[in-house]
Amino acid sequence: MCLAIPARITALHDGAMATVNAGGVTRDVSVALLEAVAVGDYVLLHVGYALHLISEEEARETLRMMAQTGLLQDELAEMAGTSGGQGA
């Protein structure tokens, strides 16, 4: 489905890259579209890019709503590359 999903930055790397964690799934993503990020920040991810900084509260609420509607599991599976997927 390819929705933007909240994730927490766990490490920063050269070349405007960061490692993020979303629901236990870790992935390296580009943070080039953001002016400044730090380890511990929450971002919205979409197709390998951090698009927007968000608060921890907003991240938790968004993840809660995605889980309630059944979207979270599919998005995390797609992020992990384990989706039987219907594509983006």
C-alpha cells in the first residue's frame, strides 16, 4: 500500500543517511529531504525517504491508529521486504 509510516532514528550516517526503527523493523533511509535530524527523532517514512519530522506523541498515535485499522502489519511487512504485496 506504501503509506508514510512513523519511525525513530537510531543512527546517523554519512551521505544524508540514517538507520530507523519502525515497529521493530530497522532500515537505512535517506534523510536528505530534512534540514536537521538527530538520533531519537521521529520521522515519517515513505519509499526509503524521511519526509517530515514529527513528535513522539504524533508517531505513537499514528502507529496506534494504523494498528487499529489493520494497516500497520502490512506496512511493516512491506518495509521489511516480506510482503506478498499488492505493490505501491
